[in-house]
Amino acid sequence: MTTAVSHSWHMTVRHLRFLSRQPWLISISLVQPIMWLLLFGQLFKRITEIPGFGSTSYITFLTPGVVVMTALFSGGWAGMGMLSDLDRGVTDRLLVSPVRRGAITSGMLAYQGIVSLAQTVIIVALGLAAGARFDGGAAGVAVLVAVAALVSLAFASLSIGLSLILRKEESVIAAVQFVALPLTFLGAGFIDERLMPGWIQTVSHYNPMNWAVLAGRSALGGGADWGLVASRGGWLLAFTVACALFATFAFRSYQRSV
């Protein structure tokens, strides 16, 4: 166990060193969510006047949705790193080294979790600067960080698994977009669930992104429904474990093919 943790840590540091040489990557990845947060926050701020909308401040309502959306897309692109290692022969060299096989993927996932944490903190800070108010305080923010990390890890695992199976950048990008874009809009990220068409409400019950948004938004608000937070968080954790198993099986399949 100690060796596995040590190897995973070294693999995580490897990816963090790459990030330290290109710190602008986090800035670029935040351009789209900042546009969603600031532009949509202003463009649709009067949507709260619709009867039945569950918030009086759209920027407060929107911020958790943007955090989770960012985690989703950030995790979805994790497979690009794996493809890069595959194309450059790095993965094959690691396979003939003493490094634990699980550390190759777990290190990448740990790195993704750290990136998700940084992105979440930045977006929450921008939301506060834009006028959002979170009555849930530090505990609510901690829950939002946790569910965003689970979303990021789940879709990073899914992306890594797809990259090991498909092994083509164009195919992985198409697959990620095919999954991520519908999930972004088939949930309560941008609109209150009660105002959605009935069929979207039904679909949203099975949307992992929606579980995270509802849990994070409830925890951030005053008088949080901790039962809802726990149930949605539990479903999200189970989904993350399933995605991690998929990535593990995909990696083993790749090992057998080389």
C-alpha cells in the first residue's frame, strides 16, 4: 500500500511539474466558465422574476452550476494527456519500469482533482466578487468543492478509459462532446428544475452533473437540505467509482494489447 501511494504521488508530481511549466493552462481553461458566469449572470439576471424561480439572485444560483460545468469539461479532457503519453511512448516505457500500474492512472486522476480544486476556488471567488452570496458559508463551499471534484474525477476516468480504447484524438474529442454537452443542459445548472419541461426534469434525475449541482447549491444556501446533499453525493460517489473501474479495465485491456 505504501509503495502504491508513493508511486501515485510521484506520478501526480510529474503532471504538476508539467502544469508548473505552463501555468497559463488553468487560465485558458477558465475563459469559458468566466464568460458563462459574468455574461450569463448579467444577461439572465431578471430570470429570477419568473414566478417559481427558487432564488432572488441569479449569480448566486448560477455559480454552483458553472463550477460543476467546469469540473465536467476539465475532467473530460483528461484523456488528452493519456493520448499524448501513448503517442510519445511514455506509457509503454512506464509499463516496463518498476512503477505500479495503478499509479499511472491514479496519479493522473489525483492531478485532475488538484486542478478541479483550484478552478472551483477561483470561480467561487469570482462569483462572490460579482455579487453572489452563500449563506452556507465555508461548509457549503466545502461541499461544492467535494462534488465538483467527484464530477471531475468521474469524467476524467471516463475520458482516460475512452482514450485507451479508441486511441484517436478525434474520436475521444467527439465522444467527450457527445456526453458532456447534453449533460450540461439537461439539468439545473442554468435554470430552476421546476421551470424545466417535464421530460427534461425526468432525464435530470439520472444526470450526474445535476446531482452535483443540486447538492452544491443546497449546501451553499441557507437551511441546506442535508438529506438531499447526502443522497446526491452518494449517487455521485457510486458513479465515480463505476467510471474509475471502467478506466481500470480499459488500462488492463491496453496492457494485454502491447
